[in-house]
Amino acid sequence: MEWWQAILLGIVQGLTEFLPVSSSGHLMIFKELLGVDGEGFLDFTVTVHLATVLSTILVFWAAIRQLLKGLFQFRYNDETDYIAKICVSMIPVFVVGMFFKDQVESLFGENLTTVAVCLLVTAALLFFSDHFGQWFKVRPREKRNGISFLQAFVVGLGQACAVAPGLSRSGTTIAVGLISGVKRDVMAQFSFLMVLVPILGEQTLDILKAVSGEAVLGGGVSLTALALGFLSAFVSGLFACKVMVALVRKARLGWFALYCVIIATVLLIFA
């Protein structure tokens, strides 16, 4: 991997991790477009994913600090309630990641046709949440922190489905949250905080596979490329995270749906 390829792929990861267009799908697309060798690419994906996790932590640091402060008061308060709901949202993806990850990967594979189909599913979810979601919204009494345990679990189911390449994690969780009746300003923060632990867990599993000999890390990509990829993913991730939070709170997601349809169509025609 050349240095400029690392920078470009890092930017792609940073932008698409938070925009509802699938980072895994775009990394696969640009890997093919740039002719990047698959050897050592796992090293790179682990590195850039950690960079975007760090950018998320930085953007939401005030909220995270407040949650931790409330948690260590050792009583059931708003912060404890919020963390409990984040934990509930992680149950589905934990089950899939721990017990069905290999089956899911073998089912979907890593080909651009799969990415294209999943991008169309992402587009449908985004369009549906914008234009028809209100038909299905139940409006019960106000929930603590703006989201119920059931809604948190339903959003978690959306995240578990987003393990397929091309199905956007942020797009799926945000769309499912809006459809289930969570308000936009609540979903803007919850959807990003809920993915921190699963992403870290996913990268940890990859590292453990390397330690156990099931996968290979440490070859094919230079330290310079890894460093440049990390830096570009971190900086672009900071920008994209802030932009996406603002968009979820105020704007419609239909333009991202249109983008996903266009990219999927191009892939189906030329892939």
C-alpha cells in the first residue's frame, strides 16, 4: 500500500463511518478502485476503525464524561439509565458477533455485488425513515432520556443487521430509531455512543484472531501507511461525526438514500 492510498482510504473510512453510506462497503469499493493488495489490509482496517472510535470519543467527550460521572455515583439516575439502555442496545450485536460472525461473513462474503444490494437496503431504510416513519411511530408517555429499553433493543437489532458489508451501521441505527419513535435530537447522540463498544469489541476479536493464528497481522502494510491512514481517518472522522450529528437533528436523510442508490446502480452495472 502506497502512502497516498493510505491517506485516501483513511479519509474514506473517516467520512463514511459516520455518514449513513457504509464505511465497510466504501473501503471495499476504494480498495478495488485503487488496486490495493489484500495482504495486510486487515491491519489497515483495524487501525482506521480505531481512529474513528477515537474521533467519536473526542466529539462526545463531554457527554461521555457526564455519563461516567453519574455512573460512579452508584445510584439509578439519568446517566445510569442511559448507560443501561446502551447496554441493552448492544445485546443483539454481541450475540451475532460472538456466535455467528463467521457464518455471517461466509454468507455475505466480500464482493461488490453484495455491497451494492446492501447499499440499496440502506437507501430504502433512510428513505422510509424520512417519508413514512411517522406512520409507524407510537407516541407513548415521555420516556426517560427520550428512549425506552424496548426502543434501545430495537435499534440494537438494526445494528446487528448492519454487519453485512454495504449496510450502513449509522444509517441503519438512525433510521430504525426514528421509525420506532425516538426523537431526532435523542437519536443523534444515542446512535453514535451505542456503537463505540461493539466497534472496539470487533477490532479486539480481529486482534485475538491474529494472536491465535487464525488471521495475520503485521505484514503487507508499512508503519508509515498505518500512521497516515490513522491520522486521515481521525481528522476526517471528527468532521463527519459533527456534520452527521447536525444533519440527524435538523435535515432529512433522503439525499444519502439517493447517493446509495446511485453507487449501488453503478456497482451492479460495472462490478
